[in-house]
Amino acid sequence: MTTPIAAVITGDIVGSQKVEAKKYERFLNQLNKLLTDLAATYRLQFDIFRGDEFQLVLRQPEQALRVAALIRLALLAEQMDVRQSIAIGAIDRLRNNVKSSTGDAFVRSGHQLDDMKSELLRFSSSQPELDRHLSVTIMLFDAHLSSLTKTEALVLYYYLLHPDEPHKSLAVRLGKSRANTTKLLNAGAYNAVDAYLTYADAFIKQQVGAANE
């Protein structure tokens, strides 16, 4: 018997072989801390393996695109980038060692990552409506994230982590003026990003709920 439908994200760091050893070691520590912090907020499980790859599973699949966006923005703020393959489907067995788990979502996510070329975000699902809508719209979202500067990515990352905080409070966190924080948020199209992620959250929840009925 399968577990309820879940989301799996498999990722690898772009250009990791070209990074100087000490800088890369520091970066891996930051990646581990990032995923640990996200695990506390989103109740996800993750593994980092082969030095520059990771895999995580979300029991609440509607959080998948938001988590992927946070990971991408955090790395862009460090002048790194990441390729992420998001899949939603059933899981046969979820083990403590995530990369040893099995099921449709794991297979889809892993195979899709192997097929990725220039794109840095891709989506797949066994559910036709999810696949039809999100596999296309995520291409536009990917293009937008790729256009952000390091500073725009950092400010947008903090906004998504603390969406209910006023710009003044975000500015204090970032050590910037309120006016500059608002300017950077507008440059990053924060309202459009938030609207897209809210739409994706609700659409996934609706489709997964219908499938589980």
C-alpha cells in the first residue's frame, strides 16, 4: 500500500566543480544549514550526497514550489545556482535515508533531473492536471528567478520567509533602509512571485486532495 501523495525535490549545484575547495566546503555547510532550517519550518526530510547533490521529500506536497524557490533564492544570494527537479506522486517506502526511498515521485524527480539541460526548475506529476498546468508555468517562474541580481534574490528570500512582516521590519533584518528594501522587492516582482506561489500551493492542494478522495 502506498503512502499519501508527496513531493520530492532532487537538486544539484550548478558549476560546483569549478568552485575553489575552501569556498565550496563553506558553501556545503551553508546548504546543510539552509535545508535544516527549512526542515524545521516545512517538516521535510533531506539528504545531501556526492558532495553537490541533494534530495528532499515533503509530506505536504503543496509546499514544493515554495521550498524550491527558497532554496534557489538562498543560493543565488550566495552567487551560486542550483538545478531542481520537482515531482509529485505516490511513495512506496519512505526511509530515514531519503535517497534510498522508493516510489513514483522519487523515480520521476531523479529521471527528470538527469534530462535537464539549460533549465534550472522542472515539474512533473502522475496527475495530468498538475502536470499540464505546472510543468508550463514553472518555465516562466524559472526564467524570472534567473533574471534576479544577488541582492534582489536575498531580499526576496527574506520576504518569502517572513511574508507577514512589513517592509520596515525586513529592512532591519537586511541592514538596509526601508526605501531600498521596497525598491529591491519591486525589482524582484515580489507581488507576482508571491501570487504565483500562492496559486501553486492552492492548486496542488486541490488536485492532491481530489486524488486522495
